[in-house]
Amino acid sequence: MRWGWVVAVAVAVAAGAFWAGRGTATQAERGWAAMDGGDWTLFEPKQKRAFVAGFLAGRGLADAERTGAADSAALRRAVDSLRGGGELRFPFGRTVYATQLDEFYWWDNHVPTPLYLALRDINLRLKRQGQ
């Protein structure tokens, strides 16, 4: 009977080590384009907010560059103008998107969806609801 417990504990430890490793090496090796709900669920709340903030900053910069702004000062003015006018493609705050991602990935069938595609789908849904 004792060997059964030893085996059960060994399996639990091995499984924990496997999943703990998935949250570190996998994220670093796979890169942002491959990150999905499995990665998202392993993030701590601060990591979730940082990921979404970085995504929004990158998207906002891309929106500003489309205006023709080239230097840093012009890009900053463009971002401020787009944000103030509600013209950013991803206009909601990081907390909104992070919360929506938590809900999106709660469904197991959504877990394989890459984070950037989940954010796009969430954004489209939020914009439709706001109309």
C-alpha cells in the first residue's frame, strides 16, 4: 500500500515539473506568435497586464505610423490624437482586454487560439457591442 502512495507522489511531482517548465521555457522558445491560451493561463496577473499593455502599445504605434508620422514626437502626437478621437483599432484599456482573455480561455476549445487572434476576436466583439 505504501508503494502506491510513493508512485502517486512521484507522478504528481513529475507532472508539476512538466507544467512548471511549460510556463517558462515554452514561452521563451516559442515566441509571441505561438503563444496561446495555455500560456495565458500560466501568466500571473501582472504578466497578463504587461502582455496586453505591450500588445496595445505595438498596435497603437502601428496605427500612428499609418498616419504618415515618422519621428518620435509626431508619432506621439498621432497616438494621442487617435486615442482622443477614439480611432485606435484597439480602443479599450488593458484591464478590459485581460479580463476578456480570461473569459475567452476559460473555454477549453479556445485554448489553442493564439493570443493575438483571441485579442482581435475580442476587440471585434467589443466594438460590435458598443455600436
